[in-house]
Amino acid sequence: MLIDCLYFTDGPRHIMNATLGEMPNPNAEEVNAAIEAYIARWQWPFLKGVLGVELAKAATEYLERISSGDNDEPDLELDMVLEQLKEPFANYVFCKILRDANSQATMTGLVRLKCANEYVAPVKRQVSAWNDMVDMLDDFVQWCGTSDCGIAGIETERDFLTKINSFNL
């Protein structure tokens, strides 16, 4: 995978009980598993939207080889591109997590999750995370146009470069 739970352990994307390595409480394992599921679910749509289909396929295969330990030779140019995408991808995943954060599907519909904490609408954090991602991807697109980027043909969809507001406009 492009990122792991480390991107959600502190800072503006902090998720309560997200940890890397040691599990300080019983909820940490469940939280990490949920985060990893979001990462796995949204990695392909993100890479496809930011790199284009062909390069996203190559990047996905490369990441799978790295994860399985079958990657003998590193691809330095692809590594450099993927490194540029880690932070924006973490923001993308965070937006998706926030979208689903306070409800759970049941056989009879969606229910609001109960908790000792008081819930607040996640829309402001979601907008902030999305717009930060857009800023980072704007820098990425500009970087792709320089000689520092060794991979040609990167195609970033307009939606990934469009800021939103709390009305999603």
C-alpha cells in the first residue's frame, strides 16, 4: 500500500486510537484495521485519478511487489512520484473516513453511532483536508512538468485539483 496507519497517528489527520506498532488499548487494533481497509479501498481510485489509468496500473503492481517482497530492483523514478503522493493520498483517505465517521450500516438502515464523546459535523475538517490535498496535488502537477520528474504522461483529473467549500460547490 502507498501509506499506512502512521499518517493518522498525529497532526491534523489524527484519528483516536490509531497507532503504529504496539497496541496501547483494545480499540487500536480495530481502528487500525478500519484505516487499512479505507487505504486499500481508495488507493486505486486515487492513483487512477492522479496518474492516469496506465501509470496507476504500473504503480499498483509495483506497490504490490514491494508489499510481497518480490521486488528485487527499485524503480527510482516511480518511487519519487509515489513519495510525492503519500501526503495528498492520506488527506484523500481522511476525507473518506470523515464522510463515513458517525454512522454505521445495519440491515434496517443507517444508525448514528453512540459514544461518550459529543459528535460534531465533520464537514469543516473534510473541506480542510480536501483543499490541503488539492494544494499538494497542484504542487505535484507543477513538479511533473519539470525535469525533476522522470515519468512522462502523468494525467491528473480536474476533480482532484478543484477546491470545495462546506456546500461541496
